[in-house]
Amino acid sequence: MRAVTGAKNLHSVHQLFPRVPFYHYRALHRDIEPIIRQQGTPILSRKPLDPKVSR
């Protein structure tokens, strides 16, 4: 189902980095998540982006 929805939970990554291909969104999000959290930007998701990480 993720392919059909277009990974809507990673849409902000696309907005910040529009030239990055969609298949790199998860890796890019993992790289920038600490910076996003440090800035105080809320990260909203129904489930964790990385199933190995519990929040």
C-alpha cells in the first residue's frame, strides 16, 4: 500500500529536498531527523518511520 500512497508521511522530505528521488526519502529522513528534532519541529506520523525504532 505504501507505493500507492506515495509515502505521504515523508512528504516534508520531498518539500525540503525536491531533487532527491522518492526511494531515498527514508534514508534522508533518518539523516536529518536529529536536526529537525533539535530545531523543535514536530514530526507527525501514525507509526514510526523505522519499525526498529520505538518512540
